[in-house]
Amino acid sequence: MSKLALVTGATSGIGKAFAERFAGDGYDLIIVGRRQDRLQEFADSHPGTTVRTVTADLSTADGIDLLARICATEPLDMLVNNAGVSHYMPLADLPADKAQELVNVKVLAATQLMRAAVGPMQQRGTGTILNVAGMIAFSGPADKSVMPRRAVYAGTLAYLVAMTQTLAAEVEGSGVTVGVVCPGVVATEFHSSQGLDMSAVPRMSADDLVTGALRGLELGETVSAPGVEDYQLLQDVFTADLAAFGGQAPTLATRYTE
Ligand SMILES: NC(=O)c1ccc[n+]([C@@H]2O[C@H](COP(=O)([O-])OP(=O)(O)OC[C@H]3O[C@@H](n4cnc5c(N)ncnc54)[C@H](OP(=O)(O)O)[C@@H]3O)[C@@H](O)[C@H]2O)c1
């Protein structure tokens, strides 16, 4: 029997590259996005693959509920939470509806789809959940000259990293694998769709990003970073995170008492 993968945001870029890869690897597919014409185009161009298209807006409660039901009932071997928008703007300028759309798609939808899928995967003793975050998750300490104008976007990616790490520990030993991939800059429609020209910036291909993400899972990397040559850099972050976490006490630190 074929394996089954569900990919959100499969109408372009990284999600489409995941869908292409899984189709090539013999998976049946459930592909999700708002642009039905592109989903249908994908299905038509892969006649040898069983493709179910689901047109849904993951910024809405109805769209999230529809996909969560599918994640709870279909025997998914692979769930890729990839859909996303950027809306790079200083928080004070970010319209409330765009802030909500961003958080709904990147945080709420990903959370509800994971929540729906993970129990049945644990019961089956198999399954993989892969979230698409980004290196911007680690950019919090950067000052304005380096990384301005995207507080909400950065926050959503950091959420995915922390949640995936914690969930990975929750499902340990159950046969379920959970990972998050952190792309740098990838050549997709992500920036052009908001009027940003990134063509002069060196960018990874979506295909390479997918290769890195899937190899990262094989290597047992809960957090993968296909553009980072030295993985020790990430290990150092995680070691420092745990040192800070473990460095707390119930007493007021002396610098706050002087
Ligand atoms: N490109 C980069 O440099 C980069 C870097 C780091 C992280 N990422 C992450 O990679 C992921 C994929 O981005 P990409 O680079 O491949 O960009 P993209 O080409 O713009 O693709 C974004 C995908 O998300 C879907 N999507 C957006 N809003 C949606 C909604 N409300 N409901 C359902 N689907 C929605 C889009 O489909 P429809 O428009 O058809 O709905 C599209 O398929 C994003 O989550 C992004 O945060 C990208």
C-alpha cells in the first residue's frame, strides 16, 4: 500500500517541491492551498499519483477545522505544515487582519493539524510531522540594523521551533517522528508576492531545501537547517537554551536587588 503525505501550501515554492518529491517517491498525496487552479494543475501533471486536492484557507476557523478533520481521520504517514505568509512590517504598522492571518496560518493551523494527527499516528506507531519554520526563528537578539520589521513573523517561526522540540520529546519512543526545518532564503514566490525583489540575494532552491529537510529527519535532527554548514552552531544554541532554563531559582537574582 502507498504511503500518504499531506502538504499544506503546495501550490508554489517549498510546499510544491515537497509534493513533487513525495510523488516521485510513490506517496499518495493530499495537497492544500487556496488556489484550486494550481492544485488541479499539479494533480493533472501527475497522472500516476493519487492526488486529493483540498482548497482551504488556513487563516480561517473553517479551513483549519476541515484540515484538522482530515488529519484526524486519514492514515497520514507524513504531515508537512508548510503554508505561510510573511507580512514583513513593524508591529505598529501591521494591520490587525494581517497579524491574525499570519498567526492563524503559521501557528494556529499548524498546531491544530499537529494535534489532530499526532494521536492517531501514535496509535498506529508510525508517522512523521515536519514543520517549516525558518532561520529567522533565531534572529530575536538581532538589532534593528540587522533584522527589523518582522516581529510577528519571527515570533511564529520561534513558536514552531520550540513547539516541535517539545513535541519531539512528548512522542519519543512512540514511533512518531517530529521535526522542524529552518530555511534561510529560498527562491520561491514568498518575497515577490509582497513586492520584495530578492533576486539579487543568493537563494537556495526549493528542491535543495526539501532534500535537506528530509535528510535532516534521517539524521535524527529535530531542528534541521539545510543552509547551515556547521550544525554545532545550532547545538550550541540548544545547549545555551537549556543552561539558561536550568539557571533559574525561586529567589530574586542579586542584580535585581542592588
Ligand atoms: N522562501 C523563503 O525564503 C523562506 C524562508 C524561510 C521560511 N520560509 C517558509 O516556507 C514556507 C513556504 O513558503 P514559500 O517560500 O514556498 O512561499 P510561497 O511560494 O509564497 O508559498 C506559500 C504557500 O503557502 C500557501 N498559503 C499561504 N496562505 C495560505 C492560507 N491562508 N491558506 C492556505 N494556504 C496558504 C500558499 O498557497 P495559496 O496562495 O494557494 O493559498 C503557498 O502554497 C512558509 O511557511 C515560509 O514561512 C520561506
